[in-house]
Amino acid sequence: MMNKPVTTAALSEKKEELYPLFERIAGLYTMGDTTSLPVETVRELLKSLRFVLSTGASAGGDHTLEELYDMGGKELWRLAGAARELLELAKKTDPGYGSLALRDTLGAIGGFFGRYDLRFFAHDIPCMIDYPLCLPVSEELLGVSFIGEYLRRLIIENRFCASFDRGAAQKALSRFMPDYKELVVNLFEPVFRCALGLALLGKDPASLTLDRGDCGRLYLLFHPFDREAAAGLLGCALQRINSGREGEAEYLKPAAENILPFLRVASPGGYLNLFCAAG
């Protein structure tokens, strides 16, 4: 869910509502011990407040800031519960390639829920997310909204990878980078590129193995390069490998389009690396 931002102008129009609301939040934060706060803390509390209000405003309608704040808090609480379920699903769908970065990231997200402060720092993401996605989550998403979207995308990648034989996938990954288990690299993309290359050639993607001859044919398929024609070829190949799982088609399309610039500039030898082919 992409929140509708509550702008500074909108808040300025409701100063008579904003000041009492912020004073109440600041009072809860200090537990009434002081009326003075460091500038940095005030700034973070305001970021959190704006995020909660934006979350409440995403439901639409005309509401007071107090109402938006309450609505936003309830929605973020719901999203936190949904994200917990997504985390469990992400663990279950882990294809088992032995990535330390993925293992550590899932562990860190598990600790997120114990550290997430919805009342005062709802915009914050108190955990380290090292494992990169093929399609990164927008930095406009904050707090638990970011975590939920990250997990949703990770599950799509995991399920795609798990649909192939683990041994074949690990061989493809080793061709991509022999020490992939210890590196902070995305594991979906090499598997996806292998499957895509085979589908482009009309072969069964299940083997995840291309050779030098296959890459030569792929190079000729895309040269002379025409972006529109190339996108059409990729679209046809995607239909051959898309399983129909929820969200997969919408994810695989931009993932495939990411390689268009490489298809244009890579040499015939470069296609070996692009499609993780056996030399």
C-alpha cells in the first residue's frame, strides 16, 4: 500500500489541530517529565506523526487530524500483523540455497517486531536488511509498510526459485558467482535469467543450463537491437515461464525489462555472463 502523503501545506492549514496532537504525543514520549526535547527527537516524532497521518489519509474521506491519527495507528497495527505472517511465509518459501545474507536478513526482520515503536517512531525501520531484491522497494515506503512490501516481493522471488530443481539452480548460481552463499547478492535474478534465456530459445527452462551455442543464438536473436522487438520477445518468453502464482506476472515483467540495456550493449561473450551460461 502506497500512503497518500500528508503535505506540509495540509498540516499548516490545520495548525490548531496539529499542535495539541503533537503536544499529546510528546507528553507521552517524555511521560510528562519535561516540556523540552532535543531538536533531533522533535524532528523524528514529527516524521512519525506525518507517516501515521498519511497512513490514515490513504483510506480517503474528510477527517480531523485526531481521527486520521487513530485510523493510521490501527492500520499500521494491522499491517504489522500481516507482515508477521509474511515473514513466516518468506521463511517457508526460502529455496534453500544457503545464502547467509538472506538468512541474516530474515533473522533481522524477525527482531523488527520487538523493536518497532508504532507510537513514537512509526516511520523507522529498526533492523538491517542486507539481502537485495531484484526489484528494490521504494524508499518512499516507511516503517512496517516497507517491511511488508519487502517480504511480499521476496516471497515471489523465493517461490519462483523454489519451482526449479535445487541442484540445477545451485549450479546456475555457481556459474554466476562461485561464492554466492557468502556474498550479498540477489539469487533470484541469475535463476530467472537462465530460465528466460531457455524460454527465448523455445527450450524447457527447467534445466537452467545454457551453453556457448545457446548464447550465440540469443545474441543473434536480439541483433541488430530494436527495443520494441526485444520487449516483445521477452514478453513471449515470460508467458512460457510464468506459473500464474499471485503477483508473479507483475513482478517478472519489470524484472525482464531490466536486462534490456544489457541485451543491447553486451558482446556475444557478454551473453555468457548475462545468462549464467556454461562456458
